[in-house]
Amino acid sequence: MSSSFYSPVLAQLVPYLPGEQPKIERLVKLNTNENPYPPSPRVVAAITQAAQQGLQLYPDPESSALRQAIATQLGLAEQHVFVGNGSDEVLAHAFFAFFQQAHPLLMPDISYSFYQVYCRLYGISAQTVPLREGLRLAVADYALAPGQSVAGVVVANPNAPTGIGLPLADIEQLLQLHPTSVVLVDEAYVDFGGQSAVPLIARYPNLLVVHTLSKSRSLAGLRIGYACGQAHLIEALTRVKNSFNSYPLDRLAIAGGVAALEDTAYFERTRQQVMSSREGLVLALEDLGFEVLPSQANYVFARHPLFDAATLAAGLRSHGVLVRHFKQPRIEQYLRISVGTPQQCDALLQALASLLQAS
């Protein structure tokens, strides 16, 4: 649908399509990489307390308490941390601040699909770099030809939707290949076995690392994301934020985020449970004949050589299990399956076994 009232940019936009959030109860929801465990009880207590007073007032526009909690956890100074309404907003501000250049932005051909949406929204030219055999990213492919310039580089690590992670040495090589451009490393899933680039921030003024509390902290419903980098990069993001929305995080989100970060024992316990379930799920899927890519995320990316992925996804839904299928070249025969509780994983495997036997 279009309208004569639309601006030329709006008429050409193809928005991001999030995973289904079903209205049907009792579905086994393994399609949007949410944490299968609830947030820390300390989060609920902090939000309850915050709701009892002060909601008639605006929140702290700088979210200083949350930024300090993040900085303390990561061994950074507060001025090296920026927070926003989910990592998607943080990413959007970064694309606006750094990548609207005369040269193209480099990114993998298979990665988080919101990156392409931001490019279309902001008129950024995107140059995709094909993943290699096994859907792996090769840093050497991001080297520039003589005379070539780029607006920057963006990679997800671990990559989405493949789940494959890069070692820290590869990220450092990427930074060295592009010393005059911002290299954005999106680490939404890094807590499930990846290597964070945060320790490199002090040495690389072109590094911006983006995190979220949606996954490993079980706060997808609260919308908290953040970026870490040297002060000049954080200042740029702050300028964009204050030109868009001075108060991206409300009082409840700030209180809940601080509590989640402070409860390191709960975080460690639940992320270990997810990683343990992931390893068991991989083995069980392989027993059913699936090929599963190595994952350092809270999901697996798998295909069956004898069964169509779209058909399997539809069949699983009929059994009350939701997984994610991407109608995209090179990955259309894969299913992305979030790691659930042991009970949810068992329900998935039973449904898959039933579908495979019936075909």
C-alpha cells in the first residue's frame, strides 16, 4: 500500500520483519532467540520499587546509574558507554552517526537483516562481502584494494543467523585493515561462548562494540542496549540521541538494567544452562540427520539434507513449535532454532522426529 502523502524515502522502504510474537498460548516459542529463563528476581524487585515513586517525573536523560553499572562490569569509564532503547536503537544511531558517507559500508552478505534496513533508511550504500564455505566470515575478504575507501565495517560476532563466532585476533585484524573507519562489532550473543572485543577499545579509536540485555540477561521485554567505545564515538552517539529522543530509557528500565547487571551469579548460572542445553540440542539434531553449524549463540542454525526447511518449519508450527525460517538465498534450507529449556528442546525434538518419520 502506498499514499500520495508518503515521502520518496518512505515509499522505497522495506521494513525489518521481526520474528512472530504469537497470540496463541502454550506454543513452544523457539523463533526469536529470547532467553528461556526469567530475569533475575532482583530485577523484578528493583522494577517494583521504582514503580512506586517518581513515575510522574522524567527519567535521567543520561541514564547515569545504568551506564556506571555497565562500565563497572566491563572495566571501562562511564564516558565510554552509551545506552539506548534496545540495541536496535543503538545500532540505528551508529549507522546515522558514522556511515552516511560518500563510500559504501562493508558487511557480510548473510548477517542481521536490520543492517540493510538502516542503510535504506539513511541512504547508505551497502557493499556486501560473501561468507565463505560453511557460511564463515573471512577477515581477509575485507581488505581494501588500492585507492578504495569505505564508510566503515559492521559485523555481528557471533554472526546472526549462523551463530558462528570470530576469535578476538580476527576482530583486531579487521580494525587494523580499516584504521580510518569505524568498525562496529555487534555482540548481541557474545555471552553464550564468544570472545568480546571490549578489551580492544583502549587501543583502537575506531572500535564500537554494541551489546544488549535482551538475550543473556533475559530482558527482551525491557528494551536495553548499549555501545562501548572511546569517548569521541560515545559523544557522537549522544549527539544523535539528543537530536532524536532525550529520554530513550524509562525509570523502570534503568532500575531493572542495573539490577540485572549486579546479579552476576544469576547471569552466570542461566547462561551456563543455555550453553549446556545448546550442546545437547546439537547432538540430538545430528542424531536426526541434521547438519548443524558450530554455534556460540543461544540458537543453532541447522538444515536437513533430505527435507525442505520451509516444510519443516510449517510442520513444526502445526505441532505447536515455532522456529525461524529465512527465505533468503544461500540459507533458505536452514532453520534457526532458539535454545529453550530442556523441556522445550525435548518438545522440539519429538515434533521433528514425528515429522521426519511421517515423510
